[in-house]
Amino acid sequence: MLKPTVEFCAGNMHHGTERLLDKYEADDDFEGTEFGCLGNCGECYLKPFALVNGSIVAADSVEELELKIEKFLIDEEEDMAALDKLIDTL
């Protein structure tokens, strides 16, 4: 299985997302990466966000973002398991 990818915008670091970047970079179960720009101009100035497996996950605080990333990954895994089960029954 592929590692979850969690990408952060350098322009979003003023919200404190660097703490999360450091966490995901240090964890071998994730691909944590910082980019100069993720192409979500405006979003990065408004609130903390990350691109998780290609989807935007945003929150009002870094603590909330961390929880939302974890929930997103759990939901995504559950969705994939349900899809696999559906495909197996066909």
C-alpha cells in the first residue's frame, strides 16, 4: 500500500503548519513534503491547510487540521475497503 502523502505550502507556515510538516516528515509511514506553492492561493493566507492524497483539508487551527487530516485518512481507508469489497462481489 502507498504511503499517505501530506503536502504543505510554504506560504501557509505562518499559521504554524510547520509543526505538522515536521511530524509527517519524521514519520516513515507518511510522505510529508513542503512546496513553495500548492496552487491554492488565497487558501494558504486564510487558514491552515494541507493537500492530503491530492485533496484539500483545511481547518481554523493547526490542532484542528491535525485531527481533520487523521479523520480524512481513516475515512479514505474505509472508503477504499468498501470499494474493494464491492469489486470483490462483482
